[in-house]
Amino acid sequence: MSPAKTNPVVVGISGASGAVMARATVDELLRRDIATVALCSNAGRLVWQEELGENYNETLVEWQEHPSFAHYPINELRAPVASGTYPTAGMVIVPASMNSIASLAGGLSGNLLLRSADVCLKERRPLVLVPRETPLHSIHLENMLTLSRMGAIVIPPEPAFYLDPQGINDIVDFVVARILVAL
């Protein structure tokens, strides 16, 4: 059995635009029966409501029907995923705000999402970042380079035009597939 089947994948949802990618990532992990832990920032909850037109808590209820799903509040720093002794298969932050990326690059981990990502870096576990900002300035790029040098994988949610996407769902599916390969 692969590590992803026995150890959970942590999905961090920050306050950047792109909640549809976070929803699709968790949905696909659960569809594949991969244990999944979701962590959502307060800003992520606001963006979720705004972009998807659904309450994040209602989505949690849906996901919690799956026996391999867990969720922890963003300020629950005693959650298992906050410790390196808790084995995970890795983590993705989707979407990854520039605030989250800057915090990680600077070694700041003031909430459970950032702490869990920091644990992945220090334990050399896969950490995938799906940044959502454009255009990027030098500090954004330097922060992503810093994290890449530490072992993080940066996957900008860019469409694969050669696949002739017919809509947003095709683009989201492509990005989710790249996330799963990176993990």
C-alpha cells in the first residue's frame, strides 16, 4: 500500500482565489480513498463562500461522511498534523496565498495550516504550493524560490492549452492531476 493510502494528505486552503481547486483536490483524494486532512484559514472560508456560493461548513459535513476524512480548526495547534511525529504523505496548499508563502519562506507558522506546512519542510515530506497571484513581483518570486530550494514544489495553476480545455473544470482537473503527481 502506498504511503498516501496509509498516511493522510493534508490539504491547506488559504485565502487566495481558487477555492474551486481546493474543493476538487479534496474531492479527488476522497474519491481515490486517500486519507485526507483539511485545514482552512478564516480568509479561505470567506473566499470559499464568495467563489463557490456555498458555506465551507456545509462542505465539511459532506466530506465528513467519508471515513478517511478529518478536519481541524485553523487555530488548533495541538492537532496531530502540527507535529513531525504524526506521519503524513505530504501536504498541498491550494490555493496558496502570497501571505502564506511569505510566512513559510520566513519561517513563520502562526496557525495550523502554516505549522503543518512547516512540519512538511522540516521532515522533508512533500509540500506542494499552488500560488494564486498575478502578476508576481520580486518578493513573491524570491519567496517561492526560497521554498523551492527547501524542497517545496510550486505548481502555478496554469492551463495546459495543448489539451484544448473546454472550460474551467478542464483546467481545474489538470491542476489537480498535477498536484496528485507531485504528492
